[in-house]
Amino acid sequence: MTSPAAARVPRSSVGLRSERGPVLLSVMLSTGLVAIDATILAAAVPAVVRDLGGLSQFPWLFSVYVLAQAVSIPVYGKLADLVGRKPMLLVGIALFVLGSLLCGLAWSMGALVAFRAVQGIGAGAIQPIGMTVIGDIYSVAERATVQGYVASVWAMASLVGPTLGGVFSEYLSWRWIFFVNLPLGAVAAWMMWRRFAETPRTRAGRPRFDVVGTALLLLGTVALLVALLEGGVLWPWLSVPTAVLLAGAVVLLGAFVVVERRAPEPVLPLWVFSQRAVSGAMAASLVVGVLLLGLTSYVPLYAQAVLGTGAVVAGFALAGMTVGWPIAASTAGRLYLRIGFRRTMLLGSVVAVVGAAGLLLVDGDSSVLALGVPCFVMGLGFGFVASPSVVAAQSSVPWNQRGVATSATIFGRSIGSAVGVAAFGAVANTVVANRLGGPPSDLESLPADVLGPALDTVWVAAAVVSLALVATALVMPREVREVPLDH
């Protein structure tokens, strides 16, 4: 672990004007592509459907993106360790930009869904490998400052994304939501190509990629995520498709574990589950993912359908969470340098629990502020948990394992996001079904006196899940020894 008395790194030595500044800016721009994409499309739903039709297919614009991103993350992480960060990050940016161009030219909803998958495959490289690059060129003490720059990207995206989406849809065309990625991606790729002088560590013999393990992991993850994302949506939870998908996921992932034990270069080495810094980071990311996307799905719905606000005001209620996270992430570095990773994560866990408890006080007579403040507090907690956990995982392994360690934590968050949507959706639908005597066609059409109690139960579930964050912080070892950057 970095010494609590570690000197604070001056911002001038690691900022955008420093020698490594262009590389940091490239990572920030490429991260901005993914960050803005997470919020900008939601505002364009009516415009896209009005132009292309296919309302029933629209949810797949989000599901296929999440699916493609999640399944590709471990593959990119391993390839980054085998052949280097620079080529993999450039491939990710290129695929994301290509997908954006194709999305902007889409002629039907089916084509748009397919091109969103291309975007998702590109996004699977950008965030984990960008964070790995940061881990490669900055020490733990330096990352305490650099985190503020990267966190600011997410803060700006959470505010700018919905606004840009609305402006493009109303005054230009929804297609500009995707076209705007082209110049940003081009600049990010150019700066990474010109300014990141990477020297990948050579290995004895020719690198051998784990084809069989990769195929089993991809197929098993796809089966699991489709079951979680579409169960209770396209088909009932207790149905043949759900059973087949979950059984297939168990078989495929079980075979994956067997193969990985013998593979010379496993795509997701099993040591990530036994190395406490990495496994603790993965567990924390999974729980954060459960809470983050689960609440993202239901906070705006509660604000509009139960509290009676408009869509814009409902978005501000959720923005508290997306603003709180980067605020905490930008200051978490100072904390983990002083008190260590584990204590910082414990502090964040307690803050998240307090925020989740605040949601239990919200009812139909509450103001939007009463809903937004707990979201902001939970965002603070997530920032104090997620950011230090990733830095701890990166710092505990050498260069040739850093890509896998980083991607494993992001992969855990992706799986958690799918679990959160499925679990909270199941809770809400069960409560509604018990009150109505049958499953609802959709939650949005329900009256407030039916939807309110259902979402109140979701808040209870979120409070229970938030307690698991404390357990994940305790998994993190008391001391994380930093592996030098040149190892």
C-alpha cells in the first residue's frame, strides 16, 4: 500500500500540460465517447421511433449495446496484456466510431440495433484499456490526482449528454447523436497514436490466445445476460426460454472453468478470483453495478409516475447519482493515500448505505429533492468504493496482468448491471402482480397507487443490497503492495 504519508503529487506534473498530458487527454476523450453515449440516446427515443418505427425493438438499442460491451471486455483485457494497450485501444476507438457512423446512417430499427452492437464491441475496449493505460503511466500517488481528470469526464457527460440529445433531436436530427462521436473519436485516436510511446513487454515464445476459453466465456456470458436482460420482458421468468438460457450458461461457464485450469494463456485467469485485491475489486464493482443500473431504471419512473414530475425534472433526480460519483472519485485518491484502500472503500460503503436508507423515507408526498438527495449520497458512496478498488487491483499486479485485472473489475460491473435490472424488475413486477392479480403489461402505464408500493419495495431491496458493499470492502486486504510501474 502507498504510505499514508505519501507526498501529494503536484497537479502540474501529471496534468494535461505535463509530458504525459496528451495521453491523458486521449484517454479522457475516448472515455467521453462512452460516457456521453450512456445518457445522450435516452432523450431521443420519440424522434428515433417516429423516424424509423420499430417501437417494440427499441429496448434492444440499450440491451444489445450492454451485451456486446460486457462480453468483449475480458477479451480486450487479455489481448492488451499479450500485444499491448495501444493497438487494442485504437481498435476499440475505431470500432466505436465505425458503429457511430453506421448508426447515424441507419435505415431501419433493425439496422440501428445491429450497429449499436458494433458500438458496444468498441466500447468494451475503451473504458478498461483506457484505465489500464492510466495504471501503466502513473503511480498510485499520481493516480490520486489523475482520477479527478477522468472523473470530470463522467460528471460533464451526465449533464451534457441529455441536453445534447434533446437539442439534436429537436433542432437538427437524432442522427447527430451518433455523428458527434466521429470528430471526438478521431482526435482521441490521433493523439493516442502519436503521443503514447508504448513498449510492450515481450514474452518467451509466440503469444498463444485462448480461443476455446474465449468462445466458452462469450457464449456463456451471452446466455446469462440475455436471460437476465429479457427474462420478465420478452418472456416470463418461469418459462422454457429462461430455463434453457440459464442452464446453457451454467454448462458453458462450467466448461470455461475447466478449460481455463489447463490453458497456457487463459483469457480470464482463475487467479483473479483468489487474488484478494482483484477479487475484492470485482465484488465491489458487481454490487455497484447492481445498484447503479437498477436504480437508474426506476428513479426517473418513480419521479414521473408517482411524484408527478416531468421527464426533465425526473432526470435531475437521477443526475444526483451521476454527479455524486465523480465528485467522490476525484477526492478518493487523497483518502486512500492517507488511510488505505480498504478503509476508503469501507467509508464509501457506509455512505452508500446511508443514501439507500434515505430512499426508504421517500413516499408519494415527497418532493423530487427528497428523491434526489439520497441518489446523490449513494453516488458519493459509489465513487469512494469503485475508483479506489480499481486502483488497488491495478497496483497489486505486474504489467503483464494489469489489463486482465482492470478488465475483470469492469466486467464485474457489467454483470452486476444486468443482475440489477433483472432483480429489481422482478421485485417490482411481483408486487404489482400480487396487487393486480396478474403480471402487468408494462410498469409505465400503472397508476401511482399501484406503482408506488412496488417501487417502495425496490428501495428496500436496494437498501439490502447496499449492505453487501460493506462485505466487499472487507474482502480487500488491509495492505495492498504496489508493484512498480516497470514490472
